[in-house]
Amino acid sequence: MQEWPGEIIPSSMSWNIVSNNFAFTSPFTNSQQIVGHPGGYWECSIDLPLLDQQQARLMSSFIHSLHGMMGTFRLYPWNRRPAPAAGIGVVDGGSQAGGQLIARDWTPSKTVLRRGDYITVNGQLLEVLEDVESNAQGQAVILIAPWLRVPPADGTAINYQNPYAVMRLTEDGAESSYQGIIGSASLSCREAF
């Protein structure tokens, strides 16, 4: 897995969760029944700022090192600042699944995460859906989207200071243009799992 070049900060990022839902429409009444399943994933569109020649070379070599859709990389959501430090934060109990995560080792009796914060657990990027308050013992329940794909083990770290998603390109190339010594690029990627 590649690491996104730290010297290149996107000028814009658009993150979206693609849910795993199906709609069944009645041919008689046009009423719908929606069936939802686990398996939602992130997609992201990235626009890069104008790059000088050295930055353009770095970005070009990074993109080509992925070999199109085959390679994976860590992408950090720079569009949101991480939550302030509020303890260690680890999974409290194994075999958790679905849209909530029970955690421990937070700073007691404090707001430890805010609605809209990102966290990474088991290499999966998750968005916090409600403000999270720890109790007097430092335990907290975190409502998340998308749902957990793989149940994390007890004691698994919750990365809230530098969260990331494991991504891959959505096609075997990237749109880029060069005008003299300045270049720019746009990328589309989706979560890899």
C-alpha cells in the first residue's frame, strides 16, 4: 500500500458514502420498498492545486506507482480537522458490528468526539454521526457510518488524530494537464477492501 505524498495537499475533496441499498418498485402502484445491506463504501473526488514542476513529477510518479486501479493508498481527509486529544480511545469488546462502536480509555466525563469527525478502525474510515460523551469510567458509544465491515478485536486502536481511508483509483488513469512548468490534476477514487 502506498502513502499519499505528504507534500501535496488537495485544493478540494468531495467525500461521499455509497450505501448498499436496493429499490423494488411495484409495477402497479409505483410504491417502493427499499432494502438496505451492510457494505457501504467511501468515494472521493480530488482536485489538486496548481503544482510546480517538482510537485507535478512527484504526483505523476505516485499515480503511476499505483498501476491504475490495482494499487491502494492511504488518503487523509484534509477537509476536516481532527478532534482534540481526548485520551487513547480503543474498542471495548470484540465482535462488534453494525452502526455503533463501544469504546474505552477516553478522558472521563468529556465530549471526546464531535458529530462529523472522522475516525479509522481496522483500516476503515468512519464518520461520527453524533457528539460522543464519555462516562466517568472513560467509556463511550460512537454512532458511525458506514457500518463496520469487519468486527474489530477488543483493544483495537481508534485513530481519531490522523484518520485515513484505504483507497484505489476508479479508473486506470488520472486527468492531468501541464502548461509549461505548472501542472494540475483531478483524481477519483473509491474505498478498497
